[in-house]
Amino acid sequence: MQWSRYLLIALVLLQALTEAKRRRNNNRTRHDRRHNVDRPRNVDELQMPQEETEGPHHQGDQQQGVHHYHHQQQHQTHRNTHQPLSAQEEHEPLPSEQQQYCPSCYQFEMRRDLRLEQIKDRVLTATGLLTPPNMTGIVISKNPNIQGIIEEVESAHIPDSPYNDDEPEIKTEKMFSPVEPAPPELRIPEEMDVLYFKLNHEQLGNRVMRAILHVWLKPMHSELDRSVPVTVYKVLRPNEQGENVKINEVTTVSESFDPREGNWVKIGVYKLLQEWLNKPDENLGLVVTAFDSQGRQVAVTDPKEMPSNAPLLEIHTEETRRSRSRRNSGVNSFCTTNNKETRCCRYPMVVNFVDLGWDFIVAPKVYEANFCNGECPFLYAHKYAHTTLMQKLNSTSAKHGPCCGARKLSPMKMLYYDHDHKIKFDTIQDMVVDRCGCS
């Protein structure tokens, strides 16, 4: 009985060795296929010396050559696989590794490009431009109000305060209208230096809260010119056909300043602007005079004379509307590609309008927009996890889960030109991603 036990153990060991050898051969076959090792498909394809006689001894040598060839190929594959890599090769995965270990790289780039297109569409839609304005030959004004807005926007941080549904939101906007040539049908005499401002009555309506005329006074060299009266006249339509247009004084302002520096003068014209909005046909323009002690006109009224100091009409508008309620006021942190986070997360993204060729945006030129990317496992970062789960259970045709997207966005102040080359200062909603989530 003892010998039968030993025989049984030997049979089990033999069977185990046979199975191990079979698995090893299968693994070698899969290994060779994965690394595309070019080896002969049969013995006849081996380039080995052929003898005239093919006896049993020759066949044994041939099989031995096959095994030797396989051994060399496997040794070469092993050496290629385990040889040291350069620094660049260590950080650059093979194409097969990129496809196997970085399936979300394409999605990451796609999400970032999609976010950029969303921002471009948002800006054009919110401003009502639809297409970027042509800025050929446009010179940015040196008006201190505009320069101050540029500095404000470039360093602005809009406070993140939640909306209150019980309080209406007041949308404010500033617009700087440049001087334009008067329409020919107004029949303004060529010798009359008229400042004409084109108004969009449908856009302004009854929203105007303030109107300021900005006029630049040239440097003067006399101490007697510390206070120069600046008078504004409105152009009147003639009562009878054939008569010349007339002017009527609207207001006169006088401010003290250093005459050697040159100065901007602000003149309130709110009432006059309201007249023009109520009676658009009465808008024939303005005439501005400012004479120094020697009787010279020092007010710049011709845009071609000093383009950066040309007159501007600043208009403030307000619009009351119902605000949206924000679900939450917190801000989540950033994720980076080094984190190897696969779930839905917020990633940093900088938008450069200069690189986009959008020179009609005066400020900001660069801002942090951020975007969302990642997977959304069920019940991860859901606002209403119970509802999502019930929808999934009750749906027999659901083939995909929730998507990663922006759950909280902030507005951004922007100074830009429109198609009429008016400078507008407005707040554009939903420009900065503050939080990402799944839904």
C-alpha cells in the first residue's frame, strides 16, 4: 500500500508539471504576439543549413535549432523590455501605454477646448455683438475715467455673495460714445464744428441715470488761464426751410486747474440727453467752446486732431431685474493633472483674449476662467443623490450616468468696444467656474 501512495503522488506531480508547462507555453505565445516578435511560422521557414540526407539525427538537430532560435528571440525581447531607459523615455509613455493608461487625456483636452468656446459664445451673446468688432484704426482714449476702469477691471475681484430672492438685482452699465460725423440729412454747415453722438434709443430707453460730456483742454501758458469757462450749446433745427441752423446755450462750467498740464473737463448733460431720447429728431449735436485769455479755442473738438483725447459722451444706465438664487456660496479647491483625480473636479484655465485676437476687449486682457472635468460615479457629488438614484432605478433605458459640469459660476466686469466703436463697461454673467459637480 505504501508504494501505491508514492505512485499516486508521482502522478499528481507529473500532472502538475505538465499543466505548468502548458501554461508557460501559452504565456510565451501571448507574450510574443503582444511584442510583435517576428518568428517563423514553421520549421521549414528557418534559414538553417540543409543537408542532403534528412535522417533522424538531422531532424533532432533541426528541432534543437528551433528551440535555440526561440530562446534567442525571448532573450532579446527580455533584454529590450528591461534595458535602462533615457530620462525622456521614462517620462514619455509608449503609444500603447498612452491608449491603455490615459484614456481621459483626450477628454481633458476636449473639455478645456469646449469651455473656451463656451466663453467666446457667452461674451458675444451677452454683449449682443454676435461677431467680434473690427478695430482697425481705433485708438484707446486717454480719458482718466476709462483708464481708471481699466485699472479697476485688471485688479478686480468680484465678491462672492449669494443672491437674495427678496431683493432685486440692479444691473448697471457704463458706455462711452465717441464723436461721429453728423448725418448729411441734418445739413450742418461745414464751418460749424459740431460734436454729434449717435444714440441707440431702443437700447437706452428710460434706463439712463447719468450723462457726462468729457472735453479735453489743451495746455496753456498763462497764469490767467487757471480757470477757463467751457460752454456747451445744442444745435437747433431751423424753423423755416432755407434758414441756417442755430445754437442755444445749454450750460457753462468753469474749473480751476494748472493750465500748463492740459486737463479733462466733465460737463453734466443729463437733461439734454433725455430731450434727445424723447425727441430723436432734435439730436443735431453739440457745439463746445473754451477760449483762453488770448481768445484761442483750447477745447479739442476734432477727433482727428488728437484721437486719444477726442470728446466722449459717458452714459450710465440701470436696469432692475429679478435675481437668480444661488444654491451654495462655497468654493471648492482646484485639481491638477498631477493629482491623478479621475472624478469630477475643477481645473485651472487661463483665457488670454490677446491670443484669441479679440482686441475689442479693452480689459481684462487675461483672466482665470476654470473648467470642469472628470467622471461621475453614481451618488458622487450629487446635489440630489436620492432623486438621481430613483431615476436610475425607475429607468429601463438609461445607458449613461450623470455628467460633470459647472455648479456655480461668477460674473466678471468687462470693458469692450461695440460695432459702433462705443466703449462699454458691463458685467458679464457666468464667466468664472467656482464649483464643479455631477448631475
